[in-house]
Amino acid sequence: MKRTILLIVLFLLVLQSATALVPLSMSLGSKIIDIATHKGKTQVTLQDGQLVTLGGSRIGKLKQTLLEYSFVDLPFDQRLDVYQQSSQNLLWPSVKGALIGFGGGSSIQGDWVGGLVGLIADTASATAIGTGLGLMFIDMIIHGMFGVEYPPDDSELYDISKALLIGGAIGLGASRVLQATWPLIYGSRYNSTLRKGLGIDKKGNDAFALSIIPLPQASGYMSLVVATTIPIG
């Protein structure tokens, strides 16, 4: 029996050493993709010479900047270029949140709330799973020392460890689904706010462009009104 327990311990140690390389390689790979897909802050020079920074901030800060400064006078090509440089990437943060988790997907978007939620959820789930495995292993050793068949029918420790494993697995799965969708929602809201502030419509056209609107008059004549759209909040 002692030999069996020793073999189990050795197997777990070898398994732990082997699996330690997987998170390391995944972390290194994700950092490389982070660098390749990350969009940093963009410096924009307005017509009056003011230098404005866009990107790399939360939605609240972005709204404040767009309300404080006007981008109406900038050429459309420049505004479109600013949008492309400052908009949030949606695909990789979602994939990273689903595969790696721990708030990493939201963190690279600058969303500390989503990052904190993901970190807490994954940490709690992983702790439950680790605790469940540890208790089950201890219970297995104790029953093995007395030659009792495992799993036993009346072991309270086994029931607790099983509940922790199931709860942790469910929590981890739910957490990863949340972390896959959170960056999509946050990034879409961020990009929509940025797009409207820069005067770009959903089709990628100039929302600040002048348009001529026919306006019927009571006299029977038709007036032509020149109009444009300017965001006010």
C-alpha cells in the first residue's frame, strides 16, 4: 500500500511539472498577440493647434474628451484614421477571456472593472477546484492506509471534495462565458462612442457632411435647407 501511495505522489509531481509548461507557453503566446493587436493612445492635432489624446482610456474618460473638444473641422480622412487607430479590438480580448481568463481580455481593453470581475471569478473557481482535488487526494490516502475501497459510500470528506470540484467547474465555465462576452459588449460600446464623437456613421461615412433637405412651404414653394449632424452628448 505504501508503494502505491508513493507511485501516486510521484505521478502527481511529474504531472504538475509537465502541465506547468502549458500555462507558461500560453502566457508567452498571449503576450505576443497582445503586443501585435494592442492599440495605444493616439495624438490628434485639432485645427486650433490643440493636442488631444484619444484611446487607451475608459468610456467615461472618452466621453469627457469628446465633449470637451470638437472634431468637426478635421478632414474626414483624418477622423477615419484616428478612429481606426483608437478603436477597440474585439476578437482577441474575447478569445483571451475565454481561453486564458483571469480578466486578461478586459484588461488589454483598459476595462479594469471587467478585468477585476474575471480575476475574482476565475480565482474563486480555481481555488474551489484545487481545494476539492486536495481533499479528495487526502481522503484517498486515508482510506488507502486502512485498505478501504475508494470511493467509499459514507465519506463526508469525499462528498465535500466532490461538491467543490463540481461547483468550481461550473463556476469556471460560467466565468469563461462571461469573459468571452464582456469584451465584445464593452468594446462595441467604446467604438460606438468614439465613432459618433468623430462624426462617422455606422457605414463608415462622414456624419458631419453637409446635406440638402427639401422643406415644403405653406405657399406651395419648396425650400432647400442645408443641414449637418453634430454630436452634443
